[in-house]
Amino acid sequence: MPAALIRLALTALLLTALPARAEPWTLVDTAAQTLTVYSTSGVPLVTVDHVAIGSGGVSDVHYRGDNTTPRGDYRIRAIRKSHRFITFYELDYPKTAQAEQAFREGRMSAQTRDLITGQNDAGARAAQNSILGGWIGIHGVGRGNMDIHRSFNWTDGCIALDNDALAAFGEWAEVGMRVEIR
């Protein structure tokens, strides 16, 4: 057997024996007000202190205008440059479970619940203008006041990081990354 063919066979064998690339994920701990990016094996890769959340605290369902940060498991749906916040990491909020809860509580029509469910099932952005609001994500402070950022929860429901921390998060963040808010 020629040496080149043997090397090719050994390379293929080694590549199939290697574990798949581990995708990092993010935990936002609203009680500790931290954001940590973890490897799949649970090793912290980046930890950010002094994150700000919604001025209304946290809830299982964020309703438009209540300024709460919604708990749950999300994915980064899109990454956009922002004049106000530097970068905006849009999360896939609202989820079907939140639409169902709003419907059960009598705060959403069956038609709107079904629209959000259908959009989620199709992998499309769910309606951002329902009673559940939208545009929940992770962003920077931008040119905002750092003293306010360090002292108060000031967002409308997003998670805000200081601008340096946003840059560190951006080294790991990508579309599809899992983000757990608890």
C-alpha cells in the first residue's frame, strides 16, 4: 500500500475518533447578576459581573411594557450592530410556551398564540408586537451612564453588559448559541 494512501487512511481514522467540537452556551444568573459563557463540559470561558436586567425584575413571561427579563432557554437568533448599544444579540423570544401561558391567563387570543406557535415551528422570528413584546436580547451600555449601569437594573427586559464585557462575550457568541436565563 502506498505511503500516501496509508497517511490518508490514518488521518481519516484519527478525525473520526476526535470528539465533535463542543459548542459554548451562556448562563445569565439574574440573582447574582452575572453572565457566564461555558464550554459544553461546564468549564467557564468568560464571566461577566454587574449585568443589568429589566427594571421590572424577572418573570416567566415578559409582557410588553412590564420591563421584566423573561426566564427560560433561548437561542441567539440574530446579531446586529446597534447605534445605541454597540451590538444587539437578539434572542428567540417569545417562545411557544410563553404564548401558551399568556393564552391560559387570558391575556392573549388563540389566534395570536397560534400565530406565534406557527412562526416558532417554522423557525421564523415570532411576532414582536404582541402582548408578549419582543426584541429581548443581550447588548452593551453604549454611550450610557456606567454609574447607572452598575447601580440599577435599567433595561426594558434585555440583559445589558458594559462595553468591554460585551466585546468579550462577542468572542464566543454566535447565531444559534443557547442562552439560559434564570
